[in-house]
Amino acid sequence: MTGHPPTPLPRLADTLRRLPPSCGLVRLVAVDGHAGSGKSTFARRLAEAFGGAPVLRLDDIASHAELFDWTERLWRQVLGPLSRGETAHYATYDWNERRFGPADEPLPPAPVVIVEGVGAGRRALRPHLAAVLWMDVPHEEAWQRGRRRDGPVQSDFWDGWEPEERRHFTEDPSRPFAHFLVRQRPEGYEVLQGPGVTLTKA
């Protein structure tokens, strides 16, 4: 634990807003990290700091059959349209019903779009990302949080998820390429320079 004060998220949002567009006219900002590391909560608060930036949850793109093999679907349904200045439409996955849809979710080509989920900073996506933010929580701690959050009913899912996530980040790590490391504090978040290359502002 450091004695550093929390980083004001509006200040972080202002830094990210000044980055060059990365996918058409959109600045795609990835929030990656282990399952249970707090990505969804942080992404929601960062979106609020932008004044209401759209958030794409990769849980809506992945599925039981394709926990990590969703890159092609993401490009076809989301990144391709955004790169052309079009509103994307994607069918969200229902983890209880184990099916996509039936309704499509619209995602407009806003100046900033946040993509949050395990693998958001993967190799195949990085050329289209303005920045990668990594929730800096060790996997053991994150997985324990996730299991507590989801309860015993999801224990079988977690038993299968953990080796798959470990395999993914072994083969395609995101943290070494993160521009910022995000650490949760009792009050807010501390955002540190990450091990990735330094960002260039527009």
C-alpha cells in the first residue's frame, strides 16, 4: 500500500480524451485484468468521468463455447463498423440461457468508447486501441473476489474458467503492454504509469 492519494478520474479521462483516435474517429480505451479484479466497476466510473462514454462489456461478446475466441466476432460486429464511422450493433450473450440475442445493442462511434473485459488488451486488438489500462490485482486475489461475488452456484464455471484464463494470459499477456496500472484504494483508485510504451497525445 502506498501513501499516494487517489487519482481523480476526470483528470485521467482528460488525458485519454486527448489521445489520437485509434479506430476510425474513436478512441478505444481497454480496461483489462483478471476476472474479479474490478474492471466493470472501474469502467463504469471512468465512463462517468467522461460524461457518459459508451462501455462495451466483453462478457456480452464472449460465450461458454468461446471464452476467449471472440476476436473475429468483435471485429465483425463492433470494431469494423466503428472504424467506418458507423454505429455498431451486436447481440449480447445470455450466460444463463446460453445464447446470443435476440435483441441487438447499438454502440455509437463516440469520441471515446471503453472496452472492458478479460483480454481487452490482447495482441489482436492493440493496433486499434488508444490505451490499455490494467487492473493491477494478482490473479489469486481477483479469482477469490470473483468466486465470492458469484457464489457457490457458479463454482463449476470458475473451476473451468481459471485454467482457461491462465492459458490466455500466458500465451497473450496484456499487462506488459498496459499504458496505465489501476490499483484500487479504500477511497478511489491510484493510476500509475504502466510498463507499456508512453502515449503520444494528439
